[in-house]
Amino acid sequence: MSINKTLHARGDSKCELCKSPENLAVYAVSPRLGDRSEECALVCDTCRDQMENPDKVDVHHWHCLNDSMWSEHAAVQVLAWRMLTRLSAEGWPQDLLDMLLLEDEILAWARHEGDAGFDDMDNTLVKHMDSNGAVLSNGDTVTLTKDLNVKGADFTAKRGTAVRGISLVVDNAEHIEGKVNGQQIVILTKFVKKST
């Protein structure tokens, strides 16, 4: 079965982002080549145009991500994460990003610089600093400086807990992501200290 037919079957012949049935096409999610259906999404012209031309973005159109970000397909998750990240200054997209927990491999794919104008995380202009003013980078290890109640989970991240391999949150200098008790969480930078 061709990639086009596979995606039409997978998406019920609707855009996998906004559910529009109009003007659909296969969209290879960079940096993947689109050789397999797992590397592609079925998107409409409206979504494609706005992803490729940031100056044409209609913020209201992207409320559709409230549903599509929960897709079981990695390519759709990556596109949803990228658009929510791009729009995070609007407020509601950041709330959705805080709920969207991606597997490490999918998150790395989402953060990769692509041909659709998404910034690589390591090239972000936002400086993330710990409670002592030390600059944080992707992959750093930090230690929690206070007990943190984890929203949506049944545990408290204890002071002194080491969080290894952190990820910086685009466009928000106060947020980093990391795993505590095997769960990916968002942590405020003012509650961490960089480990040396």
C-alpha cells in the first residue's frame, strides 16, 4: 500500500492536525525523508501553509491541537509539539505543552531543526539559569533545591534529587524538563541547582 493510501486510511481521509477533509497531502516531517508512513502526516493546505510560513499563522486555527496532540502517531505528535512551541507565548499553547509528554526519541525528533522554520533547541536565544545564576544547557544534570509537588502525579520530588539529561523549554527561560521517578516533568529553573 502506498504512503498516501496508508495515511488516508490512518487519518480517515482527514487532516491529522485539524481534521479538515479538504486539500490533503502527505507531509514529510523533517528531518526525516518521508520514506515511510511513520515519518509523515496527512495535512491540509491550511496547516501546511501556516507551518511553512510563520508570518501567516492564525493562532485560533491551532486550537485543533488540543485534540490532535494526543495522536498515537509520532509524526503527528512532532508537528503538534512544534506548533505549540512556536505559539507558546499565547498562553494556552504552553498549557498544552505542559501536558504533552513525549518519549525521548520523539522529543529529540521534535526539537530537531527542520525545513519549516522551527528553531533547534540548542540555538535558542532564551537563557535558562539555575537558582544561582548558572547557565543551563540541554543534557545538564541539576539538583532540586526544594520539595516539589508534581501536578498530575502521586508523588513529591524531594529536595536533593538529581535530574539528569534535562531539556530546555523553548521560549520560556523559567522552565526545563527532566525525568523524576521515571516520569517526564516540567521544573521551574528557580528550584534547581546545576551539578558540576
